[in-house]
Amino acid sequence: MKTLVLGGVRSGKSRLAERLATESGLPVTYVATARADDAEMARRIERHRADRPADWGLVEVDTGLARALERAAAPDQCLLLDCLTLWLTQLLCTEDESRIEREREALIATIPRLPGTLVFVSNETGMGITPMDALSRRFADEAGWLHQRLAPMMDRVVLTVAGLPHVLKGDLL
């Protein structure tokens, strides 16, 4: 089962993804893409750590996501990746303009080959106003394009709003 959980900030998407991972009944490896670049982000990361079960594995990655997923995936394993938009942010902040495309294409090529259960979390950024600055517009565009590429590959796509899951594709929750 491959699931994409989308939602806005504080929509409940991570909580839902963690529930789905737990309900898989498989050992879980949490694939974290956040970097603690400031005190506020460090607090967010710590809160996520505290909320996760102690027996879950952890893989921290900022770039090279496809390779990290290939190494961590197994038929009897659940990978919970949180979150794709933080990963995109890391890529947008590199000096290599083409890196985001290479990494995205590697991820897209890798997903169909990954064994086990996958739960991917990402921020839905396309439901608000168009951002005023070029970097923010590029981020929203890249996230939207990534979601459009991922959704057909997933067994289930869920949009989370106010803690409520809305299944867009696949089996109901």
C-alpha cells in the first residue's frame, strides 16, 4: 500500500500518517526531511520525535531521498516519509538549479520499485493565493507538480483538513 497524505499547515496530516503507519502492523521507519536550522524548527522536530513511538526506526535525509528510501524499504516494513515539501525546500535552497529536477525524477523512478508499505506526507500549497515572490511561487509550483506526478502512483491519496481525512483516491479510512 502506497499512501500520499496531503494537507495544509496544522491540518492533522502527520498525525494521520502516523496512525496509518501504526495500523499497518509493520515495523515503522520514519524518514525525516526536516533540518533544525533555527530554534523554532528544532522545537518542531523535537515535538514530532516525542510524539512518535520509541520503537520506530529513524532515517534523516535532506537530499538523496530516493537512495535513502531504497536502503530503508523492505517488504515487511512501513516507511513514513514526513515531509516532501520540506525536502523540496532543501533542494530549492541549493546552488544547483537542476538538482531539484534530478532528485524529483530519481524519486519518481524509485517509488514503483519500493517494497513494503509507504506513507508520504506533504503540504498542499495550491489552495491559497499565488505567492508574491519568485521563490515562493517556484516552491508552490514544484510542490504541485510533484503531487501531480505522485498521485497516480499511489494506491490512496488523502487530503487532511481540520484533522479530518478526505480520501481523494483509494480505499476509505
